[in-house]
Amino acid sequence: MLARSQFKTEEEYLAALRDYFAAAALTGFLAADLETTGKTSPQEDIEALARVSYKVSDAMLAERRKP
């Protein structure tokens, strides 16, 4: 992750930080070797992991904004 000063705008920095947090969350989910219910396709499982990873990332960013 680049330093904040290396981004042109705050928006660019926050977008990169969001992606960084989502990647970290996804890495954790994949390392946990989660089992699926078998009721969804592998593609649906992947999409769900991506959605949840970004939800975790958004929660982490929200926590950072708190005093």
C-alpha cells in the first residue's frame, strides 16, 4: 500500500485503501478454507466472498473515521 502522500486525491487514497482492506479480508476467508452449503454454484460462492470482503472493508473504513 502506498503512502497517503503518494495519491493525488483523498478519494484515490480511500479507494485504494478500500481495495487493500477487501483483499486482506478475502485472503483471510480463503485461508479459513470455508465450506459451502452446496446449494450455490462455485461462481455464486466467489461473488458472495467478494461482496462480503468489501462489506468488511467498508466497516473497517467506517471505524477509522470514528474519533
